[in-house]
Amino acid sequence: MKSRDLFSDAMHLMPGGVSSPVRAIKPYPFYTSYASGSHLFTVDGKKLIDCCLAYGPMILGHGHPQIQKAIATQLKNGWLYGTPIPIEPKFARLITNDHPSIDMIRFVSSGSEATMAALRLARGFTGKKDIVKIEGGFHGAHDAVLVKAGSGATTLGVPDSAGVLADVVAHTRQVPFNDPESLETLLANNNDVAALIIEPILGNIGPILPEKNYLKEVRSITRSHEVLLIFDEVITGYRLGIGGAQVKFGINPDLTTLGKIIGGGLPIGAFGGKKEIMEQVAPSGPVYQAGTFSGNPLSLTAGFATLQWLHHHPKMYVKLDEMSRMIEDAVTDRGNGSFVRLGSMFKYFFRNKPPRNYSEVKECDTGIFNQFWMRMLKRGIFLPPSQFETNFLSVVHSKQDTETIAWAYQSCL
Ligand SMILES: *Cc1c(COP(=O)(O)O)cnc(C)c1O
């Protein structure tokens, strides 16, 4: 069956025809039949260079032989036990070694679950009620973080989804990214804040980069008000390098959430941080958290193999940076928009200056983006189908892939 027919079936059976909203490309999404290396192959017989990489996890590309082998070995031994498995402490040791701020870690099944648990933990540990997030920051699809942007720090949060109670998000405040003064003012006037949760690079509307010293100021402001700092590194963890954004920028958050890359393409999430905080998690402490699939053997196996591979090939981050820079060099000065990049995270914004925060990124011309996106697809490049999602490269994108991507940008802008 072709994509168009599959989608018209799915439309009647699944809300919007999809399992997650961003996939509902108009007029219909392409269906993938298989993927290999840097390419997706569609049921319609098209071969596409993949710059979406499942929204971040597939840093080693698709079907990587070493990951495939690791998963196959685990499969022979069964795939879910409901008991601890030997790889867990090894994996925990690897992640804690890579992140000076993480002494202990809990594995869960998704990034959303990780941020939900981290926020509960922050409240349980501090005994305080409110949380602060960044406007436009994304932390998954659970109630406390589904707050309308622009509702501001001093007013109560307004639900960004039907079904979220105003009472629940009344405890969620927001401040703009790259604006330490707003954060300082908010915390100076509210002594009931348990935590600030922040993507160090806004990845789900970006990348939007932190200005010089912004993250350092965020660390010192939160510390001086005794507010826990939660770095949501679900995208940036192992994407910007070993140790993610916190090592790159030299910041020591109190808690960190991880996901995406650390599962090697299988479902995973994790939260970790300082020992005295993490020891509050059940069963060692009173903050409840549990999951049937937590520490899933297949996810841990694929993730551990991925992180080991990255450790054995540290120069790959340099290569990823160089390949992305090639695209940047080809695209900068094209069109009226702006190209923003950090390592292998990049985006062309249809706005004449790089956006600094949510209200600026909303000024982008999404109509023009959608036309541009379709032209790129026709040239064989699959970018995330939204002006507000980050593009990625993997370690198996070749020089020729990057040249093709650069050429496509040049001819589509
Ligand atoms: C993807 C993402 C999440 C949610 O992770 P899921 O595994 O999709 O639940 C949370 N935070 C950030 C920063 C993300 O990019």
C-alpha cells in the first residue's frame, strides 16, 4: 500500500491518523518501510536523507551493526524479567562518570516520565510547591508542563491542553529564555519554588542557543534562592558531546533528565543527580516512582552499546561539528532567514535574526517554512516537518550526504 492509502485508513482509526502529533504531515505523511544508515526508504519507493533522526535519538544512524548485534544477543536471552539485570549498574556507572553532577540515577521508559518524576522529586525534597519552566521549553506531555507560553511569571499558569486542570498548572510559572532578570525577579518574589526546569539549548522550538553566561547566571540565581536546577538534557545528552550541555558549558545542575540517545533508538528515559536528593526516591526514600518497563533490558542494551560506541569514537563529535559547519557555510547568507547551529543541532529560521526566545521564534514565517520543507523533501531531504523542531546529523551521514543537503538548501532558499 502507498502512503496516501495507509494514511486514509489510519485517519479513521487513529486520532489525526498518527501516534504522535508532529507526524501528521499535510496532506499526508510518508510511511517508512525501512531505514539504513543515513537514509529512510518509504513505501512509495523514495530514498530520503534523514535529518530528523526520529527527533534526535538515532545519533549512530539507522540499523547500526553494533547496536543490532547487541540487541540480537539480548533477544536470545529474553527481553523482560521484572528483576534487576547486570547491565544496570554498569550503565549507571557510565552515565554518572560522564556527568559530574550525577551521583545516582533511575531508569524509566520515556523522557516525559523522567521530567515528571524529577519534578515530583524536587517538590518532595524541598517541600515547596511551585515549579518554574522556560516559555517554549518542552519537557514531555504531562500536566504540570503543558502550560501556555506567554502566560508570564507573575500570573498563574494557563493550561495549554484541554483536560489539564487550571489548579494543577497554577503551580507552574514561566520565564523567557535568555532573561536572567525575569528569573531573579520571580524567585525574589516567590519563596515557594521547588525547581526550575530548563532545556540548556531550547531544542523543541530551536535550537535556540543560550547567550554568553546565561546558564551560569541561571545556576547562581537558582542557588542563591535555594531552588533546585533541573537540566532537561533529553535532547542534548550525548548529542553535544559526552556529558551533554552541562559539561560543555561547565554547569552543575542539581538534577538532570536524559532520554532519546541513551536508549540507542529504543524507549528510555532517566533522571539523576546529587545523592542526597536521589536518595529521596522510593524505595530508599518517600518520593514514589515505579514502572513495569523501567530498566528495560533491550533499551538498556541498545543504549549502553550506543554510549560505548561514542566513548570509543570521541572524534566523532568533531566530525559531526565539521559536517554541520559545512552545511552552515553553504547556507549562511542565503535567503532572508537565519541559520542557527550548535554541534550537530541546526535549523534555518524564517526570521531575519536568530531567535533568542519563544516570542521571537514565533515571529518565523511558518507558511514559507512549510513550502520550503516540501521542496527539500522533493530533493530527497527529510527535515523535521516543523519550523520549531531541531535538525540533526548522525555519525553515518557521509560527506556526500552533507554536500547533497547543502545543495538542496541552496536551491530551496
Ligand atoms: C523529547 C523530549 C522530552 C520527552 O521525551 P519522550 O521520550 O518523548 O517522552 C522531554 N524533554 C525534552 C527536552 C525532549 O526533547
